[in-house]
Amino acid sequence: MNCTKMSKRVFQLKVNIEEQGYLFEGLWAVPNGVSINSYLVRGEKSALIDMTQDLHSLTSSLEQQLEQTGTTLEELDYVIVNHMEPDHSGMLREFAAKNRRCRFLCSQKAVPLLEHFSSIPMDRVDVVGDGESLDLGKGMILRFYLIPNVHWPETMATYLEPEKTLFPCDAFGSYGAVEEYVFDDQLSDERAAFYEKEALRYYANIVATFSPFVEKAIAKLKALDIEVIAPSHGIVWRRNPAAIINHYKRYASYAKGPAEPEICLLWGSMYGNTEKSIAPLVRGIKSEGLELSIFRVPQDDLGHILAAAWKATGLVFAMPTYEYKMFPPMAQAIEDLMVKKVRNKKVLRVGSYGWVGGAEKDFRTRTAKAGWDIRESLEFQGCPTDDDLLKMEEEGRKLAQQVKEFCGQ
């Protein structure tokens, strides 16, 4: 991997994780990989903005790219720590042992994390406040803005004033490995659409819980004259940096509803009885012309489920009763939706039960605080009858109509 020269004094150092079966944060499948980007800014002095994970292949690649710029790790004067999550800070411990003169700049809330995660001596740490700056010489001034809870409490963004470039770390990021083409203006329409889709999935998986703070950060950074957004995951936005800001603004708005005029259908079945309800539900929903995504639990990936559910205004849950409660994989999926604050949706639940029900009560209890508008559920004992299936189709249609009305269609 080679470094990318962004301007005369700014370079991107990027590594990709594309290992088969790798789970980002130990949770999220990234079948298309994920990049971790660092940025070197040089004036009379040099500063590296964020680092990478402490995996040899990544740290060695970053070091090699740094040398391509004519700088070595030992020569760096400053490291800007925007965010202490280990995919951006894991290398700090190794780096601090190699470079014993560098200063580390971070927010006040990052100080204990810097000490306990990376064992950085506190006499080498400089705390920066909101709006404070660092002059690297030759006009290269870095200014710092606190954007807490996007998505850790200590997070900040760094702004390079003369080049009007924002380095927001995890904010405005996306999944997807980055290869030769790192800028939005180098991408085909197809590739641009790919990164937009990966940005939504990244947002739903990583940032969605903190949507109110995303909106606060966007409002705060609005005053800056931004010509380039260079996040620590994904591509660099220089042709139209407002595009990724608007994407994030839209994603954050989904928490309040309505989201998109779409429906996400989640289903699980033990012996095929609940499964029989899927086809009529699909017919009813599609008769209203809405886009529909369908996932089965526990077979399908949670990260993709969260992205689809976050984007959709309507949700359908089809599951059997299991020991007086919801089918366990569905209960877990719903719990994950609650953690990520998937709220303000139009919802339908259907499902089979054996000797007795219980899933309905469990479902209502677990989702009581979600702000979901839940239609009357359709439950059937054993196998659904023809009349049950007709009701499924009709309820699918009515839910779709309800979603369209909520979305102003």
C-alpha cells in the first residue's frame, strides 16, 4: 500500500483490513473490508493525526508509508489523538517507545484512556480545549473541536485551517476497503453508490445510538469552511464534502422518524409454520410498491439487519413462541435494535405458537420504550389456515399504506 499525497504538506496513510471472517469491533462483518486512515501534516514541525491498530501488518504498512513522505516515526513532533478506540490508537504504545520526544495532543476526557490503554507518560500529553490550536509553522495551523459521543465521550475533530480540511476520525466514515482511488471525485457512479451503502451500514452499526450527538456535532462544525473531509474510515470527500455530511444528517434523522418509505421484514421459524406467513406478507407489502428487505434470524448478519431496520420506516417481525417467550434469535435481534435505538417505526408482528402463546406479551414488554406504533398482531396455533394467510396479505398491505402515509406519500 502506498501513501496518498493530498496536497504539498498533507498525506494520507491508509491500511485495509480484508481478512476473511474478520469482525470489526469484534461484532460487525465487513465482507468488503474496512480501511483505517491516518494523516500526516507537515509545517516546520510534523503531526500525525490518528494512528492504527496494533497488528504488525498494519503498523509496518503505516511506517512504510510514512517513510514514503520523507518522514520517519522517530522524527514526528506531534500525534493528534482524535479518538482512543484501539483501531486508531493501538499502535501508540509501540510508537511511544520508539519516539521519546513526541508530544501527544488530546481532549481532557481522553487523558485517562491514553494512560490506561497505551501507557503514555502524562508529562508527554498536552490537553487541548474546544477551539484551541496548534501552529506547526509555515502557515499550517491545526484547530481542535470537541464532538463528544461521536461515538466515544473523548472524541474530537481536527481542522487544518489553511487547507480547509476536516479530520473527524470516526465521524463521516464508512466501511469498505480503499485502494488506489481514495477521493470521491475519482469514483465511478457504481463505486460511489457502494460507499454510500457502506456508510449507512457503518452508521447503523457504530454510530446510530448516538444520533442526537451526531446532530449536535454537525451543527457545531457547520460554521467551518470545509473543502475536504478526511475521515479515518473510508474515502476522502473533496469534490463534494457536503454529500457525506448530508448523508449523516439524514441517517441521524431516522431516529426521530419517518425514515425511508421502506419495510424491513425479519423472520425466524422452527418447523416451517411461521415461514408460511412470509410469502403473503411480501405480496401485501409489494402490492403498495414499497421497497422491502428480508432477513432470517439467526442465519443473516446482524450488521446488515441493523442497517436495513435503521433506514426503514416499517418493520415486520415473524417468529414463533418458544417456551412462553419470543423465539430466542428474534429476541436477541430485537434487543440489538433496542440498544441501537431503532425507534419511531410502524410495526407488525405475526407468528405461530404450539400448546400456548407468550411471544406477544414478551414482544410488547421488550419494545415498550421504543416508540413503535404496533399494529394488532396476527398469531395462529400450529399451521396457518388459508384464512390466516389472507389476513397476512391484507395486514402487509395495510402496514405498507401506513408507512406511505407516515412518509407523506
